[in-house]
Amino acid sequence: MTFVRVKLKLESMAPGTTLRIRLNAGEPLENLPRSLQEEGCRVVSLASDGDAFLLVVEK
């Protein structure tokens, strides 16, 4: 479900813009960065943010 929401948001964004995504540990953290790269996005950073993680991707 996370991937679908992120993909819909990215579709409304201009190329070259960045999106910050807050993720919980587990399946979203394991799969979302890889899936977004397969869709042509660039993972700018992935860092721990307390009890969650902050993923920054560029469209």
C-alpha cells in the first residue's frame, strides 16, 4: 500500500524534484527503495529518524 501512495504522489511531481517519505521498519523499508529505483527514481538518502526511517527520493 505504501508503494501505491508514493507512486501516485510521484506522478504529480515534476522530474528532478525530491520527495521525503517516513517509513517504519520492516517490509516497507526493505521493499520501497528497491521498487522506486526500478521505477526510475534515484534514492538520495535513507537515514534513521528516531523510531522510523526517512527516505528521500528524486523523481
